[in-house]
Amino acid sequence: MDVQNLWDNYPKLIVYMKESGYNACYTQRVRREIDHILSGADSKNWASYTDIYLEYTKKSSSRHYLRNKLTYLGIIENFDKRGQYPDGRRRQNVIKRGLYHLLSPEFKTVIDCYRASESKRDKKATTIIAESSHGASFLYALQQKGINTVGAITESAVLSVFIGEDDILRRSCSYKKDIAAVFKACIRESPDCSETLTRVLAYLPELRERRKNIQYLKPEETHRIKQALVNGDSGLSLRDRAVGSLALYTGLRCCDIAGLTVNDIDWEKELIRIRQQKTGAPLELPLSVTVGNAVYDYLASERPETECEFIFISENRPYGRLMNGSLGNISNKIMKAANIRQSTGDRRGFHIFRHRVATELLGGGIPQPIISRALGHTSPDSLETYLSADFKHLKECALSIERFPMLEGVFGDE
């Protein structure tokens, strides 16, 4: 691995990060990563930055640790190979992600065939990414067992991917469905190989789709959140209060909140107009006074001066778009300010706010098609996951137990 360019120019990167206002600790971590690369370039058998990252994966399985390593290595690789400085906006994880690039040539052909087939059928790009990613992980797991061609795949090898040596199920029904989608697409595209591919499909285990009970916001919790969002002494910044108000009252997805631009809000007509990042479909929502005031206060009183077109930006320099993952931190802050959901295992993400909007509308008797449009669902079936918390209408389905004998005092005061 040639690191001469990095040797000659890395001080420029460090100076740039310091002058651009990057956190001193963050800059120091990038510097330590550079030192690690330069000191190990001669003794390590690295051919690329990907090899450096893969070495870290052998040391730790911590997602936080590996995500940070991807970011630091991405900054360095962008600078070393492309002469690009970090700008605080685009993600720096430029090292190859996923397992596709580690597959054998024949297994890569399977994934390529799937992508080409589904692209022609206008399947959503996000779905293609998810299914091909699971397909690659499945094939890589087989490859780890010494199988490098489709013809060599056996039933026992397939089952071992789904069921561990302790007989515990390791993969879900949705994972199996994604694998099946990959092979079905290849069968359509390659009739000559259909017999072999169909055989692999038959090896996939029968799995039942399970749904966990979804935690929901109780009325008292909702009241506390509302108080935290309007209370200036709650410790929440104006940005966090604006983001929380959007999530609580509109039910927008995190990616759509993070992606809001100054042109997405029509202040005169009091409307929010976006194109949803998940579905690509347009969505128009009313801009309530509560939400509008929270966003306006942030824009007028707290948001730093910047040319960034996105409404919500980072609080530290260099100012850039607030990334989707950062909204989870904001949700945690709001829950803490409201003094709710602080126990281990409690659901604290913003999707619980979206769940609240759905159940509130269901409880109010709003027709389901209207709720689906308000939430930006492209399929009416997407609303089914929220029905379990519609207690008002669930109680209407309850059966009377009056004709069943009960001991005296079962329902009375002791």
C-alpha cells in the first residue's frame, strides 16, 4: 500500500480540521489513525484502506467502534486518494461497505443479476439495497463454509446459516424473504439456471413471521413531552424542540425531518411539502401553529448563519446538515427532559411519536385511507402495525363474560 502521498501531505489535513473548527478530540483521533497507517504500512500486508478496516473487524464487533473507524479511515482515504477535505456534510464512510466485494465471482454474478432484474421492474432503490445486502451476507456465510458456487450449495449449509449449533434461530422470516427475492429474480433472468436456483430456494426453511408488541406513548407520557417541548427551562435547545414538535405532531419520519429544506415550508399557506425519502412519493401536511412557531423560533433565534439549504444543521462547526442518525440523540434528550422512558429496554426513538399520531387519528375515528396518506404510506397494509394500540376500538370488539359464573368478589373491592 503506497502511503507516500499521505506522508507528504497529512499535516495539511490536520491544519485544515483545526482551522475549520473540528473538535480537538475528533481531530486527534484522525491524527492517531494516520500515525497507525504510516507506522504499519511497511509491516502490514495492506493493499487498501478496506484491508485496514477489515483488520479492525477482527479485533472488535462493537458497531460504535467500527462505525467510528470507518469514519476516520474514510476522511483519510478521501484526502489521500482524492485530495478532498472533510466538509461536515457528506458522509466520510467511503470504504466499501457490505459483503458484496468479498464474494466469489459467481456469487457476485448472482447479486448483479438480481439488481439488474429488479431495476428493470422499477422496484424501490432502498428495497434493492436491502435485499441485495441480505443476499450478499447469505452468500458470504456460505462462502465461509467453503462454498463458492451456487451448484455446491447444500441444504445443510443453508440451514446452518439460519440455525446455530445450539439449535437457536439466528435469522428472521424477513431475512429469508429477502434471500428468496434475490434467487427468484435470478430465476426470471436466467432460465437456463432455474433448476439449480430453484433447488436452493427449496432449501430455505419455513419460518413464521412474528411481530413484537409495540410500546406506545401513554397519555401522561405525551403530556410530559409536550411540556418539555414548550418549557424554556427543560434544557432542550430550540433546534431540538423544533425537531421534537415536528415528530410529535406530524409523524414525519426521521429521514424526512432531517431532509427538510427552507423551500419545503410554505409559510403563507401554512403547509409542509416534501418528497418522501423512503417512498419517493410527494407528501403535503398542514403546518400547525405549534410546529410552525417552534421551527420559526429556531430559524430566527438559534440557527447559525450558513449557506446550507437544510433547516436543521449541526450545532458545532463546520455547520452541515443534521444526519438522520443524530435525530435518535435528540429523541433521547427529549425523553430525558420529560423524565420518561429511562429504563433499559424502553423504546425511545422518534418512531414512537409517529405511532402516537397514527393511534390518535385511529382513536378519533379518522378513516384509515386518510391516515395512510397523512403518514405517507404507499400501502394501506402499513397501518396494521398501529392497530394494536387503538384501544378505543379494540374494546368495542370485546366479548361479554356475564353468562360465565364467577366467584363473588372477583371484580369487587376486597
